Amino acid sequence: MKSRWKYGFIIWAVVLLLLVVLALMAAFVKITDVEISGNRTYSSKQIEKLIFKDKMLKNPFVFYIKTKTGNQEKIPFVSRYDVTMKSLQSVKISVYEKKIVGYISYFGTNMYFDKDGIVTESSQDVIEGIPRITGIDFDYIVLHEPIPVKESKIFNGIMNITQLLEKYELSVDKIHISDKLEMTLYMGNVKVELGNDDRLNEKIIDLNDMRDNLKELSGTLYMREYDEDGEGYTFKKN
């Protein structure tokens, strides 16, 4: 009887010791190494600050439980993020951003939309690398709903041009869409009149070839008609 009691006492003592160790680890162990990938809109430090805005989340046990229960921090322009615990002090975070093609200024707020024209975010900030879109005719904008335009194919044109600009790493401040769906790009002090989306890929390739020559210029580059030799485009200085 005594041996059973002694054996049970040892088991409970070991369990209690483990609980004490876990409690101490929960109190003193902190995540110190954060590896972040997939982020473009925010820097890694900004993402880390937004995810760990509550200091308690630096505790690996608290952070693991919160992320596994699907209780993620809401981050503008981020659809979700995946978490991998590499150790008690090291974590890897993979960020999946919303695909934004442009934004429209609406009553002092920038309304960011995706390739289908659905407004996914509203912000006072201007996000670098996302062009402002002008010329679109609409009466109102509602967050998380499509921009109500007469010609829905306008967003196909916006998606095509933004994909090409991203492919060739061409920086554009603004894209103007006319009522005839003709596009004009604003690149610093240069206005580029592309016309409609006929031969758009070839025009952007030519524009990419001319980028260095345009840096120090101010004026309008006329590229409405595609020129196979690239010599038919004209530039008018301001």
C-alpha cells in the first residue's frame, strides 16, 4: 500500500514539476526571430509590428494557439498569412496580399480595387507601385462591391496594362481611361498616349526600350498607333 502511495506521489510530483516548467517557459520564453516572406505593400518590420501589436503574442504558446484557432490579425491589403513555428523562439510567416490593380480617389479617400473592379480596401495612404486610375465614370463606391461602371470590360484593360507595367518594371503615377477606353499613362513629367489596347504588349515593349531617354524629359509621347520600327512615335516637349 505504501509503495503504491509512494509511486503515485512520484507521478504527481513529476506532473507538477512539468507544469511548473511549462508555466515558467510560458512566462519567460519569447519569440525573437521572425522570418517574413511574400510581403510587398509593407516592410517586414511593419508586418511584424501589425501581427505582434499585443506583446502577449510574443509568447510562443499564446501565438500558436491564436493562429491555429484562425484568429488572425486584420491587416489592410493582406488576405491572410500562414504561420510555421520553427522553434519556441523562431517563427516563419508567409504573407498573401490582395491583388490590387489600381485605386480611385473618392471624397478624399483612396479606394483600391482588384482586377474585377471590386473595391477591396479604402485608405488615406498612397501605396507605392499602385497607379491612380482616372476617367472612370461612376455614381458611388461601396467597399467590397464592384465599382458600378457602364463598361465592365474597362477593368480588363486596366488589368492588362498594369500586368504589362509590372512585367517590365515600369513605374506609372496615373492611368487615365477615356470614354472611348483609350489609355494615357503619366510617368513623372511625361504623358504617354497609348490609345486603345490594340498591340498593347508591343507598345509597352517599345516604351520600356525608351525609358532611359524619357527620364530627363517633360512632355507628351504619342504612341496611339503601333509602329513596328519604333521610329513613328513622336514626342512633343512642354
